[in-house]
Amino acid sequence: MAAFAPSYVLVFALSCPLRYILTRSWLHAGYHLTGATAGPALLSLPYAFALVGWVPGVLALLLGAGISFYSYYILITIVEHFESQGKRFVCFRSLADHIMGKRWSLFFIAPLQFVICYVTVIAAVLVGGVCMKEIYMLYNPDGPLKLYQFISLFGVMTAVLAQTPSFHSLRHVNFLSILLCLGYSLCATCGSIIGGLSADASAKVYTVKGDLIHKTFGVFGSLAIIATSFGNPIIVEIQGTVSRPARRKMIKGLLLCYSVVVLTFLSVSVSGYWAFGNAAQSNIFDNMASKNGTLVVPRRLLVMAYAFVFLQLIAVSVVYLQPAFDVLETHVADVNKGRYSIRNLAPRVVGRTFFVGSASFFAAMLPFFGDINALMGALGYTPLVFVFPIIFSIIVYRPSKMGFTYWFHVLLIVCFSILTVLGSLAAVGQLSLDAHKYRLFADNIMSM
């Protein structure tokens, strides 16, 4: 901090009030990166395979891993580039403001990041509530409790953890999140193998279902789900918790993250699609829950898996609320008062509780996880992960138009921009096709 001019230190404190504490450990960066990337969205990957088939599914997954890693690497390098010039950016919106101008940042990039993070929290609260209900129904099938009650309970637990004062304070929570992700991924893989080898298993069919319209929507829906699975719109915020020099620590953390990502994504997607073929659901555990009134896998395996998912989603919700908390506390915090002073503590508790409460309300009202997941990936994660970092690189480094790098980057921008538009249209089309199935405050989440 001492290396920066006093005016910059003030901007740093005011623009992102959660960033007072910096870590020197690359492991902490790895925990945050993995906790924000490897989440329950991976349970939709077998369904993404079912929409396109074996070869396109595996190819899309591997390309998604490679290109997203490259994109994050570029973003980390750009932040380090500006930091070497005495400009430390700890928020994606402030980096975009500096590179692309205030209008782009204020009217497009910052709102997009905020909405995507907020919708991710809604989806996390929804699925967390569903997991709690599934555990309840496994032991009490005729129980009177409704889905909205479990969502409310999940929201209360999330609101408590949301009072954690800084991103750095979540490092141990995110380490636990990694273990939970490995746990339910192992459960999903083992459950798929058990289900696929069961004597009662249905014949495995790997052809893509539907007419031309459904198949077209399915292709872009599949790509959007994969983009969502690899999506992490808070890379800059995570790098903002790492002390200088941050680049090497972030790269090592990113390697740790993708070690977990590749292991879990491939094992769940391949085993799930192998076991259930084109009958794979948007949550692979739905395929294991019951068949003709009986469980396909041991009950304790499902209970353990749902518990792991539910616990990790509490951490995921809090991590993805950080940009919203930053915006809120930028305007209400008094930097001349202590973090735990009544002046700063009261609005922080009220504001954070409100954000979690509103997300819980929308989760209870809109249980359409599968379709929303596809739209969220196409409209939000695809440009934030695969388009804007590449644009930033071209603007900042100005590669020669005669070189390979420039045209490779242009190709990525064009391809993923087209995917954003077509994927969004396909997701909206899928929403309209499924609209007759939707019920506000429904007691069951809609599976596609």
C-alpha cells in the first residue's frame, strides 16, 4: 500500500471497502478461485451432453476449460500490468471503467456483473432449498413442509454467513467448499456408475432427442450451461485480496482451481451421460432419486450428496454477493470509522440481510433452475468470461494486426459474441416452450 500515492490509497479504500485485508498466500487465492468456479452447476453437465451427444459434448467441455483458463490468465496479467504502473484495480467494474471508458462500465459491464452475480445467488438459494427438501423427503415422503420453507431456512443460514466482514475472511470457508465439491462430485460419479450397472437400468440411448427446433435450442443451451459451469465473474475481486506481486500467486491458484475443475467436471459429465444417456436431467441426482418408487442408489449416498451440495451453496452464495456488498458499502460506509463501529456495522448488517432476503424471495417465487441456468450462461457468463477479457487485452497491449495473437483474439471475440446472441435467443425460446410448466411458488423445482 505504501508504494501508491495517498490519493490512490483513498480511492482503494472507498471503492471496495471489503478489501482492507490482503493475503500473501497463493493457496488462499486458489481457495477463492476454486470456490467461485467449481460449484453445483457441474451437476448439469450430463444434461448438456444429452443435448448434443458424446463427441460435441466432450469437445465443448475441453474447449471451455482451455479458453476460460486462457481468458482468466489474460485478466490476471492485465491487472498486474496496471499494478506495475501504480494503478491497483480490485473490482472488475473499475478495471472496465479504466480500459473501455465510463459509459461502457456504468451502463453495461457493471450492471451485467451485478445481475449475473445476483442471479447466481438466487439459483444457489433455490438449489440449496431443494437439496434440503430432498433430504427431508427421503426420510419423510409425506411430510407437510413445502419448498419455500426450506428456501427460507437456507436464506437465514446464508444471511448469517454473509455478515463475514471481508472476502479474505472467507478463505477457510472456500477451502471447505473445495472439499464439499469433491465430495458431491464423487457421489455423483459413484451414483452414476451404480445406476448404469444396475440390473434395472434402462437401455442407454445417446441420440439427441427432439425435432430440429428443439435440437437447435439444445445446442446453444448446452454451450450456455458449459459456459456457466466455467464462469467466474469475480476474478479481479479475488486478485484484489492478494498482496503484490499478485500475478504469480494468482496463476498458481488458478492451476489449483483447474485441477479440481477438470477432475470434477469430466468425471461427473462422462459418468452421468454414460449411465443415463439422453434421459439425463438438468440435475444428475434427479436421475438417481427414484425409479418406479424405489431408489436407484443407496439412500445414504443421496443424503450425503445433497448435504454436500447444500453446504457448499451457502459459501457460493456469500462469495457471489461480494460485488453487491462492495457497491452497497461504497456508498454507506464511513472510512473514518472502524469496521465494527455502530456507524458501519448497522448498515452492513441491514444491507446484507436485505440482499440475501430478496434473493431468497425470488428463489421461492421462480423455481425454474434449468432454463434460467441456460439463459444466465448465454447472456452473462459468456461475455464476461470469454469476450471482455479478450477485448481488454487488445486495447491494453495493442498486438500487431499482422500477428497471430491479434487475429486469434478477434476470432474468439466474434465466435463468443455470436454464441452470446444465439445462445440468449435459444434460451429465451426454451423458456417460452416450457412456460406452460411454470408455477409461481411451486413446491418442486422444474427439471428440463
